[in-house]
Amino acid sequence: MILAGGGSTRLGRDKASERVNGRPLVQWVADRLALLADEILVVKAAGQELPPIEVAKPVTAVDDVLPERGPLGGIYSGLQHASHDLSIAVGCDMPMLSVPLLWELCLLAEGYDVVMPTRAGQPQPLHAVYRRSCIQPMGEELGMGNLRVISFLHAVRVRYVDEEIWAREDPEGLSFFNVNTEEDLRRAARLVKQRKLRPERHEPSSSER
């Protein structure tokens, strides 16, 4: 699930379509997810035009069910369209996702509704795994006007993943890097070039190895 319907207020233009080394930012994200997901949902604002996304998995663009409800509304919308019980949710501006880390979060999901990393003690809801069981408590919070992504967590089973665990797969924490400014765009271009990111085979996590 790629959340692409945000206002991009700091950058001032649509981040999903912004190009990094000649490719849309959302394409970099889709490339990483396609290595382990059965399908990719891009949750967008009504009327938002997305660039073509070319990956070897089904890609579906869906509109926010509840307009202008922020990331919580985006995740809520995506879960309603998801074909599977378990979904990875990330932002469209996170080009440095670690496939082994995302896979590790999925492996930790048994018995939980949400698996969410924490960084410097802060939850990372836009780099997390959610079950469809979250739909009802999310809807209740949205109905009350609570738009914080973590507002519903008190009503579900959450497994928080601290740095000691996720750093095994992503020691530099680049998975959580997101593009908000022009400088971030320049950094993203440097990083994808340095790491020579490209579509590739699924990389197993340490637990698989």
C-alpha cells in the first residue's frame, strides 16, 4: 500500500510524480514493494493523476474513501481495497525501503493487528504492517474527527519493533528517509545512485537465512 494522496505542503508539488534520477518517486517505492508483495495499491486523492507504474505485479490505484483525512484515512482506504488480510503501508516518498526489513515486519505479525517500528522512541506508522481488523477501529476514530495515525492503536494488538531489531536489516535507518524538501530530493538522487537501486530478486531477511 503506497500512500500518495498527501498535500505535499513542504515541497509544494505532487511528490508521487516528482522525478528522482529520471524516474517518478512512486516508481522507486513500487520497485521495492514488488519484490515481496502480491499486489500494490496506490491510495490517492480524488482527481489526482499518477505517473505510470511499471512493475511485475498488479498495480491498482484507489481513491481515498474519506477525502482529506490524512495518512490515517489513506491506510483505512487501502485496507478496504486490499485482497489480503495483511498489508504493508508506506509513503510514496520513501525510495530507500529495505525489502528484508519489510519482510521481517511481516514475519512478526502473527498474533498482532499492527507491527510498527519505533525510531528514537517514536512510532513510524507510515512504515508499518496492518491487518484488515484495523478497519473498524480506524473508522471509529475517523468518525470522531481523530486524524492522528496512531489514534486507534489503543483498540488493537500492536507489536512495536525497536531499533535493536530493525537495525539488523537496515543499520543506517534509510528505510525511514522520506522526501519533503528540495534538499531531500537531491539526497534521494545521491542515495539511489550510490546504492545502485533497481528491480531485483527478493532478498531474504536474516530470519529466513
